[in-house]
Amino acid sequence: MPQFISDLLTTLVDIAWGPALIVLLMGGGFILMLYSRLLPLAGFVHAIKLTAGKVHFKGEEKSEGQLTHFQALMNALAATVGLGNISGVAVAIAQGGPGAIFWMWVAALIGMNTKFFECTLSVMFRGKDYEGEVQGGPMYVIENMLPRYMKPLAIMFAVFGLLGTLALFQVNQLSAYVYDQYEIPKIYVGIFSVIFTGVVLMGGIQRIAKTTSALVPFMCIFYVICASVIIVMNIDKIPELFGLIFTEAFTGTAVAGGATGLAAREILAIGVKRAAFSNEAGVGTAPMAHGNVKTNEPISEGYVAMLGPFLDTILVCTMTALVILLGVGYGDVGDADGIVLTTRAFESALPGFGAHFLGVAVVLFSLTTMIGMANYNSKCWNYLFKGRWFLTKPVFMLYFLTALLIGSISAQGDVVNLLDIGYGFMAYPNMIATVWLAPKVKKALDEYRAKYKA
């Protein structure tokens, strides 16, 4: 992109992710934690039983919706457990040092509670798209439950959703990896991604669900095993790395050369931003996936949804961070793309085949995230345009797939900034609605716990 556009994007990111949004995400999430008295987190085992299909509700088979609890979670994880967990962590370390990981953890723990609330609301107050298909998401919650004068927030969410869920980062990092390892031109990777995503999209929500349900568990297990091998091989160094992460979170000397106060605030902002990019808690994307679940107990889907930030950030991102710190450290990350930095770490830890192991994960993570993001983007598109004029499904696919092609050859910094702008301005309306309607969720939660002893 021309330099003036890159500069503009950087300025808009600073506006979107200013103190107001950090307070809204962290402060609002903390308020929700206190308000619920940590009850959602206490139901962790119950959430696993729901996801595994061990809990059933009377009359559930007659409920609206298209997906099981497991499919809804896999659909959401397809968009969250992706390259944000591989190269996004590298970007966090490059921008904020090891301390950024600590704030990713904090944001994820708070985000588990936030996801419980926002995804419960998306099922409680669902709407229907122009084709009569039941849908959930912040735009429907805002339109159905907030005062009429707040409806512009629903439109704001959907408009920035068209930007924030373009999957540019995924195709950008996949093309960077393939070019770095095999010197295959980036545009070819873009063309392949367009064809794969287009074929899946043509099958609708059911094909998306089947594809993600098959790929997501496999890719997570594969990646965790690869990272675990490296961590176990260097187990004696792990305590020191955890100490470094905690220390740098509050001192930031490795990032700002000793400007402790300013650096610590910057590191917090970087950690929260990258956590939001990784697990999307508070952003409002996951409610669009969980809103398709087939259930007559909205609280149950809130429980399932809160597993996302735990699996995504607490587990997968932490393993990535440890591998990077073991392999390349943090003092000389340079200007390498996030995926190149992570590849360097895997190859350093497992010479000869580490990069190829990572390559399998990169392909799976990126492709499933493209599918999940396409699903989110189409929901925003349909909400805004409702099939009017010429803005039908083929036009949407042209828009989304063209963006993938452009993203494959764009600079990483511009792509990250563009998506950060979209995510930032999506989070404002979603968090406002979530905090506003929290009492309704709390009442339903109390009734649910009393009824099912959850």
C-alpha cells in the first residue's frame, strides 16, 4: 500500500484501540466477572459435558437452529484457533516483548466470562435473516433488545464486521510461510485459498460446520503435540521463561529500554489487542457462530462458548509463546513476519523437520479460519443488505474472495492494522450491549443452575 495509507491505518488503530476500548474490554469484562460471581467459570466441567453431548434438554430437538453444541464450538474455534495462535503470538512478542503474553492470559481469563455472556445473549435474542434462517449475533441482540435509538450500533457492528472478518491475516501469513519455505509465489497461495474457501462457502452453513468439525480437533491436537515435544525437550528452561513473562509484563525494560511506566501501558494494550485477535472475546464474532446452535437453553451455549478463550489463548497461545522464546528469544526478532519468526523457532528446536511440522499446522489453521471468517462476514453482509439490489450471495463471494487474493500479497503491517481497526470498532457496540443486558443473563443463569444443578 502507499505510505500515506499505511500511516492512516496506523492512526486509526491508535484511535480504535485507545484507552476507552481497553477499559471497555477489560473493565467491562471484570464487571461481568464480579456480577456473575465467577459462576460461569465454576461450570467448566459442565461445559465440557455439554460439548461432548452428555447433557440433553427436554424438547431440544424441536428448537430453532442448525448446529449441535460441538459443531457451534468448532465453528467458532475455526475462526479463533488459527494463525493468531501461531504468528499472532509472534507479533505480540515482537511488538511488546514476553510481557505481552501475561496480558494475553489476563484478557483470556476475563474473556471466558465475557464470552459466556455475549454468546448466551446471541441465543436468547436471535433474529432471522432475509431468507428466514435463524441467526444470532450482536446486531440482532442490539436490534431486538436495546432502545430504538441504539440501532446504529447494530449497523456499526455489521459494517466493521465486513472489514474485521476478512481473513486477510490468515491468507497473508500462509502465503508468507509458503514463499519463505518453498519460494512459491504468494499470489498462487492466494488463488488456492480463493478456490478452497469458495467451494466450502457454496455448501452453506452445513458444509462449513462439517468441514470445521472434521479439521479443527485434528489440527489442535497435532499442533499441541508438536509444541509439547519442543517444550518437554527444554523443560528445564520453562520456569525461567515464565518468570520472564511475569517480570516483563510490569517492567517492559526489554521493549522500551527502561521507560517502565509507558512501556508497561503499551505492553498491556498490545497483550489485550492480540488476545482479542486470538480468541475474539468481547469482539462479537463468536456469538454469530454460537447463535446457530440448536437448543432451547441459551445458558447452555454460554457455557460451551467460554471454553473457546481457554483452548485458544491459555493453551495454544502459551505453547506457541514458549516455543518462540525457546527458539529465538525476544531480543532480536527484527522485522520478520510473524509466521517467519515462528517458523524460525520451530526449526531451531527441531532442526530439519520442525518447519515442515509447523507447515502442516499453518495450512490447517489458516484454511479453517478462512472458512470461519467467511461465515461471520456473510452474516454481517446479509444483515446489512438483506439480498437487496444486486448485493446477493455471488456478489458477497466476489467481495470476500477478492479480499483474500489481495491479502495474500499485502504487507503484514497493513493487514494487521486493517483488521485491528475492524475488531476495535466491532467491540464497542458488542460490549455496550453485553454489559447493558447482563442482568437478563444473570437471571437466566440462576434459574438454569437451580434447575440442572450445573
